[in-house]
Amino acid sequence: MELSSGQARKLQSYIGGSWLEGAGEGVALHDASTGEVVALVDSTGLDFRAVLDYGRRHGETLRRMSFHERALMLKSLGQMLMERKEEFYPLSFATGATRNDGWIDIEGGIGTLLSYASRGRRELPNTHLLLDGDPEPLSRDSSFSAQHVLTPLTGVAIHINAFNFPCWGMLEKLAPTLLAGMPAIVKPASQTAFLTELMVRRIIESGLLPEGALQLICGSVGDLLDHVDGQDVVTFTGSAATGQTLRRHPAILANSVRFSMEADSLNAAVLGPDAGPDSEEFDLFIREVVREMTVKAGQKCTAIRRVMAPRAQCPALIDELRERLGKTTLGNPADEGVRMGPLASLAQREEVRERIRDLSRAAEVVFGDPDNPRLVSGNPQAGAFLNPVLLYCDAPLAADVVHDVEAFGPVATVMPYDSAAEAVDLARRGKGSLVASVFTNDASFARDMALGLAPFHGRVMIGNRLSAKSSTGHGSPLPALVHGGPGRAGGGEELGGMRSVKHYMQRTAIQGAPSLISAITGRWQEGAAAAHGEEHPFRKSLAELRPGDQLITAARQITLEDIEHFAAFTGDTFYAHMDEDAAKANPFFEGRVAHGYMVASFAAGLFVDPAPGPVLANYGLDNLRFLTPVYPGDTLQVRLTCKDVNPRATTDYGEVRWDCQVTNQNGAVVASYDVLTMVARTRSQ
């Protein structure tokens, strides 16, 4: 670590396939605990139009890869970073993060990357486009139809990130971007850019990404946004004021550029009326508030800013919070025994102190002195240290400031409520937040709060004794869950599993003859041509099967003996199968009917080829519907059509989806569903 600006290394940007320095002297970036200079940052003189053009030109390489190939790329990248994780912690300490804080940022970010790698292979097909919903028939004779599809945008995703999570903030956006097939330009916040730069260096050195898939700008983005167009995406995490300025950028408005923002968020935690001081929920609530105030020194977009409790419980709540917060050791995060490190910079500390003064107009400080930090280590003058500060606002319905001002640090305000409706009202006064949590063991209160809070929040977490051991807590964005919020929180949306991948893709409705649409999408649909060969489709390997391969089976008559045998064998003696008079009284039936599952079982008996072969297993049925009753004497026949073939990238087998349609002697469809099978890649397997 460098000790002065004269010795410090200037961070480089990775653009156009090369590491380049800015032409200026650079701005010094300081260790948050010691004030020592860690690095200089500058991007003066870089050609930002060329940066965008380079990403667009090389994006084709990513788009030529299938979803599974890109998912495997993410897996290799995540494994490489996890192997090198210890290299990132020393610089993480310089950002003010403790080891635990750094774990959330470094290993949490890598874990998010690996999660998307796994979900991509599990939930997405091994194709180059995604189908969005079922085909839409547009004519009665099945000669004209439509299919919505999703394809990767051909531009570049520009990710402008915040200072508090220099690794996770990059990786949680990068994972769905690359999985979608879109190259990215990452612009980290300058305060902690030295850690992002190190991680990007290791990513580039690995050679695991195609050239142009990832570029890095350390410093200002200059005129980069002047050159965006309708195929680009811009995401921003940071202050609402900066975000709104970017959202109104002329090029973003003129070209309808997709813009996602995550901004200020006055997240609330609500203690239920049932959660008295002796309850498990009360203790869980205390622990959660303390954790959210002290992890990352409260510098989390999901941290608890407003603490709401029944008025009668506020004195006990404040006393307990004082005691727990008083045990928080503040100091150099690299030192053993330090629980909370400094804020990211001296400027950030002054910003938080100013916001505390704003809050103090309507609330009193009941714990902590923002102007006199108490340390166990570190430099109190040069380090950006601030002890936890707890405030109390006795009349929160009459105090707008506690719902408008966010102190982005270890600061929270306790406020009482007198009814469930008032608690909802108080939480909503945040004008849209990333997350709210409710701690209660009362199902009625939990329901009222969840329904009341949901329109104003991206996530609502219910905490109680039942989930305490497994809950990930109030402040943890998870790869599978949406991260974002309405209104003041920015109106953006990140994560949420495969939902976020689709943010970097274009939804298009393709209309035409079903055969042509099937050829485009790779999935057979009703009305498309079918192929009838002498060989049973189940005898074909994955490499030989084609969508549209079809089998028309022989017919089988259903007898009353079949129905009674199935009832006795399975134990399903529902009256409609066994009692003629009761069945006739049912408005849907004319008499005793066959079991729906018997119809599906008999259909399998008609279409299955029994010999060992490429079909390895049946692993499920999708969209099973029973459409016409089957009576004794009816004759059933099956039309089985290969719907789509999905080879896996790393195995000797893949999934095949079959369209199964069961009809009676009159041609009426009695049942329809998709059969899902595992099929070997070649016949020899």
C-alpha cells in the first residue's frame, strides 16, 4: 500500500483491449482508516466514443455463444475469482470494510456470479434466443400465428456503480448482462475503484471472457453518455440527485435508452404489537437493527434507516439498542476484534454528520456522539470514523425530515406507531424503498403489513422465530430475488433470477406461418409441418431428433372394467368414476367417467417404445389438462410430436419436450400436455 500521492500508483482503465492511464495528474484515493494514499484515479483524455464502439463491435462474439456456453463461462470466472479471493481482502480493508464486510462484497459477489452460472444452465435452454410465453394462434385454421421471443440487445451495458460494494456491485450486474449476451462497461465509484480495478485485472488476465465483453473506466465517464443509442443499457447505483441527472441526459431521452436506477432508500423495520420485550421476535428485531446499523458502517443501500415500534415498547427498545450498540468496537478493520470500520472517506463522514444535523431538527440523539468517535484503533483525525448514532422521533407523522433525509452511515431513527394502519402509513412515507422488514409472530398483522407495504417496496421480509435460523435477514439482496424499489428508490430492478437477464434483451413478436416460426424458434407449434417416418421417435438420439418428428399411435378402447381396475389398483374411488347416478348428477358428466390419470397412463402405453434406447428417463409432465370426459366405450389415440430439443453443453444427454395430444373417436381432444424426457446424445450411449 502506497503512503503518498507521489508514490501511489495511478489506476488504469481497461478499454479497447488495453490498460490505459488518464492524461491528468489524478485524484488521490485514501485509506479510510489511516488517510494514507492508496492510488490515484483519472480518465482524462480517454476516447469514450471509441470505448462504446469497441464494445459494440466485439459483442457479436458473446451473442454467438449459447446461454449454456455463457453460463459455463460465468462458472469458470466465479471459480477463478474464488480461488484468488484472499488477494482482494487487503485492499478491501482500505475501503473501511472489516473482514465480515469484505466477505459480503467479495465472496458475496462471486457467489452471485456462480448462482447465475448455475441458474443459467438449469433454467435457460442451450439456445441463442428465449421464447416468451406460448404461441399465439391468430387464425382458426392454424395457418397464421405468433411467438414472442427475447434476443440480446446489440449495444453495450454501461454500469455506473456505487462506492459501498466495489466487487459485489460490479458482479451482481455483470452476471445477468453477460448471461444475456451483452458486453459491459463498468464504471466504479472513484472512492473505492482501486479494489474494482484489481478484480477486473484478474478477470482480464484469466482470458475467460471474450475480448470486448468487459471494459473498465476508472475516473469520470466524460462524454460517454453522449454516444449511447437505443441498443445500449445504462444502470446507475448512487444518489437520487445524480441518478435523476443521468436519467435526463439528452442522448438517453432522445434514443429511449433503457435506464435502471437504484437510489436513496429510507428502509424501514417494523416491530409487531405482539413482539414484546420478552418475545423471541423482540430479540431478533434488536439484533437485526444493530447488524444493519453496523455492517459496512451502515453504508448499505438496504440498511435499516427507520425503526418503527409500538409506542409502549419504544423505551425498552431504545434501552436495548443502546446496550447492544455500546458494545460495537470501532477501529481499523484490518485489526482483530474490530467489529465496525470507518466510512469510505472523510467527505462521506462529513456528509453523514450533516444529515444527522438535519434529522436532529425533528429527532433527538439518544445514543452516540457523531462529532467524537471512540476508537479501539485507527487514526481518529485522518480516518473517517463515526460511532453508531441512534435517534428518536416522538411524532413521526408530523416530521417529514425523518422520512426524507437519509444518513448513509451507521444511523437509524426510532419512531413509535399506535396502530397497524399507522405503521403502514409511516413506512410508505419513505416514498418507495428497496426493502422493509416486519418482525412478528402474528399472521394477521404480517398479512396486513405485507399487503400495505408491498406497493412501496421491492422486497418485504417477515421475520419471526420460525425462520430465525435460516433467514438471510433484512439487508441481504439475493440472486433469486428482485433488488430494487419504486419511487424514491429509483424505480429500477436488478437480480430476481432470470428476470434480470431479460433486462438486456429485446422482446419481439414474430408473426407468420407456424412452420416458419418453428424454424426460427426451434420449437414445433400447432399448425407447423410434422415428419412421419417408419422409425419410432423414441429410437432417435438427441443428435437425430428434430422438432416436428411425430408419431400417430394405434387406438385403444376404454372399458368399464378398465375404470374399475384402475380405481381398485390406485385407490382412487372418486364417485364420478364409480357411481353412475352421482356422476350423472354432476353438471360436467353424462355418467361414469375414466380417471384423468388413467387416460394419461393409457396414453403412455400407446406411445412408449419399450426397448432400451436413447430415451433415458421421463422426468415430468407440463401443462396437463383434461379437456373432454372419457366414457366407457370411447376409443383413445395419441399424437406425439417432438416439440424441442435442448442439448446440454457438458453432458452426453439433453432434454426433449414432446407435445402429447390425446383424442377420442370423434377427434375431440380429451387431454393435452408436454412430456419431458432425457435423451442420449448418440445411440451408442
